[in-house]
Amino acid sequence: MSNYQEIVNLNVGGTRFSTSWQTLTWVPETFFTALLSGRIPTVRDETGAIFIDRDPNLFGLILNFLRTRDIDLNNVNIRALRHECDYFGITPLSRRLALCDEMNHSSCGDVLFYGYLPPPLNTSTTGRSGNSCSRKNSTSSSTEVAVNRTHSRNSSLDLRTVGRIPSQDQLSRCGRGHSRAASLGNADSHKGHRPPDMSSWADSMKVQIIKAHHNWVAVAYTHFVTGYRLTDSCGWYVVFQSPVQETVIERIALNAKTSGGGGTSSGNTSSGSDVMLGIASGSYVRLWAFSTHSEPVRRTLIGTFNLGVRVEHLLFVGPQLVALSGAGSRSKAGVWHTSTQHWQTQDVAHLTTYDTAGSFLLLGTATGAINYIDMQKFPLRMKDNDLLVTQLYKDPNQEPITAISVYLTPKTNLCGNWIEIAYGTRCGSVRVIVQHPETVGHGPQLFQTFTVHQSPITKVSLSENYLISVCSEYNHVRSWRVTRFRGMISTQPGTTPKAAFKVLALEAPTAQPHNDCGPYGEQDEEQIFIQKVVPDTDTLYVRLASNGKRVCTIRSVDGSAVSCFVLAECEGALRPRRLLLCGHRSGATQMWDITGPIDRAVKLNQPGSVAGNGGGEGDESPTPDGGPSPDELVRLLSACDLDAAPVPLSQSPNRPIQAP
């Protein structure tokens, strides 16, 4: 009897299979041809069958394909089956499965995919591609750059490769057809400004930080920042770029006008600049102003300032640039004011958290005090070298303030603004204090206290409809429904529990402090969490902040890992858009319009909705978790080193008894 007529007995994962030699070997150069030819050592069980330690269910599907040249994929995990085919070397079936898998994915994304900004090929010239919009930079001095807007008939590939020969990877990216954004041009004008280590320069092109303000986006790489603008006619296009920095960029802040040229400024310089960009490295802050609504676009270095300690937070409060540091007893605040063109620093109490409301900057401290700075009054005290840091409230138990959120109620004819502040403490308490218009001189009054958390509070958000708190135990979230009367928070029937869930994120905050899970969104609408489970993943989960239900799942169109993300509120011709901007390790920025999914999820979550009654008030059934399913979580964790994952902070000691 020839080998082709022999019966082969197999024991695959404890399940017996019998087939012929010919069935196993008709596909050349496979695991089975090597096994039966003796090139792979065999292990046999007590009956003499060849033992193969693989999944018997998936192997049965592969064996049926080898018998019939056909396969039934109903209720089959295609990725798992493809993995087994690759292991056994069944190339004909593996190719079919690869095509089936690729039919569900596209480099053009799904219906939520909004745009793709390719990584800059060079580091000096900015341009606008598509729709005959193009920009090029030419350095006129160390503090100004003129950007000429010219009409160009060149293809987007030509614009992206000015002054250099593109690599094969760059050619493949340019061939993607995403013409909304242009890349950067010739880098020769910045020779001498690059860091000396060119190998590290090539490795530092992943997106580190993304900041958005109105229709502007600043994308920070390790040593430079690129600015984009969104218009209805040209989409996203490159407008400006910062000079290459020799030090690593750690923080950025962006401030832009609310409208185009000639519009009302949101607080920029009187010289006509409509965009301001702040960059922090260590203790130093650099501030640039860009005038983009005139020809040519000009970049002006306003100044370089020293806070004295490492900058931990950089932000704009109206026209003022604010730098904060909470380095223990050396906590400092630095402010640059637009009208006075003056930089001033001051030692403040040990800072632990902050929030803004209008012209107010509120500072939480480790001593349990909430202080504030009124930026409108700040210039009046310049001669006294005083930032007017005033204590607003003191926690009754003097617990360190670890999170703070301010909500200003709309003004009415009956009364002015109510100031409502929710804050969390290191002991896990969540408190709400209110300031009545008629009791301004008496300070805020304690309104309500929640002691449901047993770990330090890391985030808190008070909005029109919800109070949301997050503690350090794997981002455990509690939400409450807020009752209001004439726009003001009310105790009748009072704040009622809404949901409890976790937003698991295994990326250490110190490793990527810019990947904040949220909640994101305006205070008068439904807010969301953005969940990135493991550090190296191409998948994000968008969830409602009120109950944790999943809004949508975002997956990178090119498979590259997400390095940072932010939610941008952009103005459109017909309606505002909520765009999820994702920076990637490849250097690209991908955008997703999640306005529609959020609106649909909010409608389903309305009281009385057929699909929105789960986890509501009075419903004792647990709210369905909108995070990754067990299968999704296992796949994500398979690529994560759990030993290196951050461990939640230990539970707080016994909470002190609240003072009466």
C-alpha cells in the first residue's frame, strides 16, 4: 500500500481524527507534509495516534476543507481560524480567510471616519493640498516666518515631497488619496536647529499631544508642533508650525479666535494674531502668536518665560497663558497677560488640581482649601506683584482636594449666576458647594456630600443634568442625576444615583499624562468617556458618562497604535461637530465624527425610551457595561504586559468623621 492510501490517526487536543495521507498532503509545503515526512518529530498517544496540541474545533474545519476544498464559515471566528491556517501552512484557505477579514476593514474607515492627517515628511514648510490651496514657509528671521498662499496645480504627492525624494513608505501614504491635509516641505531651512541625535529624531515622530480649540488643532511631536485649521471649503489643512525645539515638548496650549479673519478675538494680541501657541519644556514656556488671516501668515515669538519649577499644566484662561506646577512646597503659578505683555510668577499653596470657569481659575490644594484667581482683576495688581490668589472655601475635614469641577448656571431675570462647585478628596469624599447670588459676601455653602468611594477621587464633573465622579480604583465611576428648579440645583427630590461602572485603562498616567479618559463634552449636553484599555492598541471605546453604555468603537484605519487622543468641538456650516482626534505612533492623526452616535445614544437614554430604561432611576438591575466584552478584553490584554500595568492606589485610610 502506498503512502497516499494509508490512514493517518490524529489526536488533536484530545479529540481523535482519522483521515488519509493524501488528504493531509495535497497542499504542498505545509505542517502536515513536514510531519509525515519526518522533518518534524512526532509524539504519539497510547493508541499510536499522532498527537497535535491545537484546538480540535478549528482543526475540524481545516480538515473538512482539505477533504472537500470548501468550508462553511457560519458562526466561525475568522481571525482565529486564519491563525490556525497560518500555523498549519494551509495557504489556499488562509488567503480566502484574509480576503474575508479584509472585507470588514478599509483604509478609508467606516461611516464615522472623518479624515486623515499624514505624518509630516519634513519639519519646516507647511502647505495646504487639495482644492488649489497651498502654503509654503520661508524663514525671514528667528522670530517671524512668512507663509505665502499660492495656487498650485501640482499633485498632492508633489507638494508633500518638495526638496527630497520620498521613501517607499511615504509614497504609499501619499497614494492613500486623503487630500484634506498637506504635509510639510523642505527641512533645509531649519538645519542646525535639529537635536544632535538624528536616530532619536527619527524615532520621535509619533504624536505626543493633541490640543483643539474651536476649528483649530495643534499636533505636538517630540520637538515641534504643527497647527491645522478646518474650513468647509478646504477641510483640514496645515497653517503653521513651530520652530524645532532642542528639548522635548512636554505640554502645549492653544488659543484661537472663534471666527475667521476680522472676527471677534477670544483673547489674542492686539497686533491681529488669531492663533496663540504655548509650549512647555521643563520649567520653560515659549509663546508664539500667528497671524493667519492676512498675507503672508506671520509667526512671532512673544517670549520665553521661566516658571522656576517643572511645568505640569499649561492652559489659556481667556487671553492669559497660565502655567501651573504642584511640586510639593514649591508649587507655583505663572501668568502671561495679553494686554500688559507681562509674565509673572508667584508661589502658591500646594496645588493638587484645577478648573476654570469664565475668567476664574480655581485651584485645589493639599490643605483642603479651594483658592481662585480672577483673571479680569489680575492686571490691576501688577505693581503689587500679586496674582490675587484668594481662598474661596475650606473643606470641613481639611481633606486634600484631588479633583474639582465648576458649573455656572445660566443667568435669569430672577437671579444672577449660581456658582456650583463639585470636588473630590484623597479620602474618597465627593462634595457639592453652591454660591447664591444674594449671598456673595458669605462664600459658598456646603450643599451635599457623598462617601461612596473608598479610593482617592481622580476626576469629578458637575453638569446641568449629572454629577460624575471617578476614583483611582481602575477608574471606578459613580454618577448621579441632578435635580434642578429654575436652573438651580435642588434638594427636591434631590440627587439620585444613576450608575456605577469602571473605565479600565492600564496605561500609567505618568507614562502618558495627556490620555485623559474624561468625561469630555460641554456641561449642557451628554458627556462621554474615551476608554483606551492597554497602552499599545488601535482601539478606543466611546461611552456615555452618565451610565457607561457604549456609544461606538473606534479602530485605527491603518492598524497603528493610538498614542494620544482628544475630543474637539468644531463649528460647521450646518451644525457643530464633535470630532475624536487620535494621534498615532506612526505620526498620523486620524479623525472620527462621533456626533451622530452620541445623539442616538442620548435619545435611547431618555426617560421613557424603550431601549433607554436600563440602569435608570428606580431600576435596580445593573447598567450594562459598555466597555470591552470579555472576548475583546482578552484579545487586548494578550498584547499587554500585565506585570508592568499600573496598580490602583491603595484604599484610603478610615475616613475622618465629617465635622458638623
